[in-house]
Amino acid sequence: TRVPSCEATPAATMYTRFVEPGRLALITYGPCAGKMCTIVDIVDQKRVVVDGPEKVTGVQRHMMPVKRLSLTDFKANITRGAREKTLRLALEKDEVMKKWSATSWAKKVAAKETRAKMTDFERFKLMVARKKRSGDVKKTLKTKKK
């Protein structure tokens, strides 16, 4: 009997987003929730050091659990424990933040943030606009049926 190699198993090809220095992540919980950060160093199995950099995303360098991060497909080319300036330059060189903002995930996060910041009057105007659009759609569909 032949033992299959590791490369042939589906588990080896199942994961593509690894916890590694340079990996762009979205913070899902805590005071920085909803902000982007970059993994700079790995402390242990469950904790990593993340950095914004602060001038780009507003996240200071701090340690946080991996549970509170959603890893993205994007990765900057940095070494472990890189300085903030090195990280910022790597993100600019690879245009990681520009690539991130073009994704549908980033657009959903931005839309959610915009909705949360709406005032009562803005929500009212949105409701009126949606009602008007719905009425216009119904009117055009009614005329096309005849």
C-alpha cells in the first residue's frame, strides 16, 4: 500500500490566507473594529502584533488575538517585526490599500459605515428616494405589460 503525499491531500490546498507578516486584515472586534491593519509579528499560536500604519488606517501598533481579525487575500512584502516606516513604504509600493478598496468586501464595509453615520433626516431622505424609485419601477413595468 502506498501512503499519499501531503501535496495530494485536499487539506494542503484548502487554505490560502495564512497568518504571516505583511498580511492585511480587518479588525472585527474591539475599539478598532472596522479598521484595516497589517500583521507585523507573530507572538504565539493565538496572538499577533498588528500595525495600521497609524497615518494610513488609524490603527496603532499593538498586540491582539487572531480571533478578532479577518484575514484578506492581500499581503505586503515585509520582514517580521518591520518598522512603521518600512511597512508604510511596502504598502505604498505594492498598492495594497488601493487593491483592497477596489474589492466588493471593502465597498460593503464602507457602505455599512456610511449608513451607520447617517442622521435621522438623511435616513428619511433615503426612505423617500427609495419609495420614489419603487413607484417609478412599478409604473414602467405596468406600461410595458400593456
